[in-house]
Amino acid sequence: MALNDEKLKELREKYGSGHGGDLYDPDFRKVAEKIFSKSGSRIAPYAGVPTFLSAPFRQVDAENPEFSDLQVAITGVPMDLGVTNRPGSRFGPRALRAIERIGPYNHVLKTAPVFDLRVADIGDVPLRSRYDLEMCHQDIEKRFTQIVDAGVVPLAVGGDHSISQSILKAVGRRAPVGMIHIDAHCDTSGPFDHSKFHHAGPFRNAVLDGVLDPTRTIQIGIRGAAEYIWEFSYASGMTVIHAEEVPGLGIPAIIEKARAVVGEGPTYLSFDIDSLDPGFAPGTGTPEIGGLTTREVLELIRGLKGLNLVGGDVVEVAPQYDPTSNTAQAGAQMLFEILSLMVFSPSVTGKP
């Protein structure tokens, strides 16, 4: 219907005064009431000390941690001693904290997760050494064990992908967990250069540690020339979906497969930024062309709503290789999407 004087009068009476948080739709009003002050102002995205997703900052002691009533702890892991190619993901946590205007409302999942969960940025893992790789992994496992033992769900920002092994040792300590792994690489290789603590092998290590169930693990977006060193994925019973299969299968079918593989059990979600095509995310250490698009990954992650997530990570953002900051922007968005899923996870909210 064309705009007429009567319709214009109606719109002016309803929307001609007040502020942007004055909304009439009951669902939108509930969101606005969390975000807007009574005077109609919102916190400026570029103001204050930057934190992950503008979540509240909480200082947590290294030896005597106090997590109070947190449900989710977002933790930086600025360590990239495990890379096999270009270093630099140690700067990933800082880069993601600096990204503004992510959220606060997820219009697809219909949640404002920083407001709907008791969540905080608890800073970075207290690493005792910037040189000793194995000591760093001891420190990572210690910090995430503290988080898990407090009944808090961890959400990590790396750092290279080797950090996932030590996080899984904390998350799967009582019983092995399933995993949805979105990546260009399977990361199930054996030791390189006399060390198993590298970013090409965390999930072989996690299975052998008894903390990851390979039969409840699906790896999505896999591609590249290193396929020949990933036989462990197949031998152990992991489900592998290559990037080349994605167009034919379609994202809805992949979502259905992922949900079937992990079932209702405790599940970890690991997102490597190099799963995205380098046209979307060039700032990473091991870029592989032919990757997923940001739209495909958003659809994929959002399709996991309701899974029993017990932890997650976003890794491998190396901002110095991206003058546009698009990689950090994509990484921060994926962090937001995983946090949004946690609103609906039984392990986070305690819902049956």
C-alpha cells in the first residue's frame, strides 16, 4: 500500500519521538531493554578498554582463581610456538579484542549472548615462558582445568591450533568429548622435528590422550596438499568432509551430518580461520585456496543450535598478514557465533 497522509500520521505518532530503544515488537523490546539505557544511549563500540566481544573484563589470579558465578570464560592464548609455517597468531587475541561492532544481537539465533549469559573476558593464559613450547602447553592445560573444575565453559582465542590439545585435556578429562572441527587441515599428523606439540597434530594427540572420541568427531572444510599425512583421521574413525564436497552436499546436509555424528553428548567446537578461503581471511599462517565462504560458515555454525557444547576455540588469526583486518573481523564474528550457540547448550545453561 502506498504511503498516504493517514499512514504517515500513524508513523509520526508512533515513531516520531523517543529514542532508538523504544520498540513495540515484544521480542525486539526485550533485546533493547538489555542494551539501551533508559535515556536511550548505548556504549560506544570504540570506547573503553577493548575486550573480546565487549564482554566484561574479569581479572582471574593464576594460582588462586575465582570465577564467581560465570557460565562462560573467554580466554586468550597468545602462543604460536607450534606453527609449521608462518608465525604470528600470538597476536590473534589482541587483534580480536580490537574488533568493534560485533553483536550484541544475533538476529538468526535470536540472542544477545553477552547479555543472556554470565560471561567475561578473563584475560590471557598466564604463560611462564615465551620460548618453551612444552611449558606453554602445561600452562594452557592448567588454566583450562581451573576453568572446567569451576563448572565454567571455556571459549578460547588463539594462538596456533596446537593449543586445542591442552584445552581438550581439561575439557575431556573425565570422559572423552566429541568435536566439530572446521578447518582446512585435519591436524592429525604425527610428530615433526622431534616434537608432537605442533599445530598439525593436536587432534591425534587428543585421541591418544583419551580425551577426544574420534567416532564423534567431524572435520569440515579439509583441503590441500597435506592429505597424505592425515590417515589417522580415517584410521581412528573420524568423519571428514572435504571443501570440494561442500557445494555438492550443501550446508544443510553437512549440518545434518554433523549433528548425527556428535549426537547429544558433550561436544567441543574448534574453528580454524584458515577454513575460510584466503580471499576472506588472508591473515593466517597456512592459507589454502578453495576454502569456505563466510556465509557458508555462518550458516553451518548457526545450524548447530541446541548441541551440548562444553567448550570451543577460534585459532590461527595472524593479523600481520592482513592489512585490511578482515581476518580478525571474521574471527571475532565466529567467536560471537560460538558464544551465541552456548546460550542454547545444556552444559552452559543447565537446561535438560
